[in-house]
Amino acid sequence: MERTAQLPRSESLALAAALVTVVLWASAFVGIRSAGRFLSPEALALGRLLVSSVVLGSLAYVRREALPARGDLARIALYGLLWLGIYNVVLNEAERRVDAEPRRCS
């Protein structure tokens, strides 16, 4: 009888999470390029952030996660504005302007 090695549950979950993250991250650029034809970079960033907020908020609610401390709210808001807001708008604008195909030098 041949016996196959099985990963512990935590390692299997970590591997599955990594695979889902890589696939979703890689497909995001295709989605941004496609949606960027119809939506402004700002509208696309807002849509992406709203979807992620609903998904993560629902997960936090189901898991009964504690709310952040009041003193942390200003830093969280600043992070959200600078990183998530500005980064997403710049990324969406770049996806509209930068061609994914490498140019050949002659």
C-alpha cells in the first residue's frame, strides 16, 4: 500500500490562501484594464475599495472581531487615504496608459 503525505490543516489553508491571492492579484490587472475603458480611475478605485470593504467587513462581523481602538482611527483613516486611495487611483490610471507588451528596440 502506498501512503501519501498530507499537509497539516494550517499549512493546507495557508497554501490555499496563497494560491487564491496570487490568482486574484494577477487577474486584477486584466480587470482594471477592461473596466478602465468605461470607468474613470477614481470611480474604479472607489468600486474596488467598496467591494473589499464589504467583503472584509462581513468577514470581521462573522468572526466577531473587535473594533479598532479610538486612538487608532486617525492612523487607519490616513493609511486608507494615502495607500489604498491614492495607490489605487494611480494604479488605475497607469493601467490605462501603459502598454503591457514590451517594446522591441531596433
